[in-house]
Amino acid sequence: MKVTAIQCPECKTTIYSRAHHDFNSCECGKCHVDGGFEYFKMGWGTSEKPQSFQVEVDATKEQLYVDWNSGKNKFGVVK
């Protein structure tokens, strides 16, 4: 499934939001995303604005929601 993601210009972590209230931050904490499939919101504390792009994730929408809702965090960060 394709999801909208960003890559932090500082730590190079690629992150995306799995569910409506999944506020997800990069490893250094300077970039974040929120909104899941409902909307896409991002924030950054770096001098360079991250660009959003599509990334393929090997999971269904339901699996992503369960991953976020259960706190397992198997998905959400692309290394």
C-alpha cells in the first residue's frame, strides 16, 4: 500500500502516519507527521523543509491501524 511520507533532513529517518491520531516523529525529533489516511500534516524544526513523497509499505490499511492502536510500532518508520 502506498502512503505519504517525509524524510527528515537531519537524521534521514523516513516517517509516515498510520492512523488519524498517529503523531509520528523522526529519530532526532525535529520532524513529525500526523493524520493517517484522513489528512496529511507535517511539521519540522530544521532549516530545510522536508518534501512529502509516496512510499510503498508492505501492509494493509487495517494492519497499519492495528499496529498503531496496539502500540506495537512495527510500521511507521522506514529505515
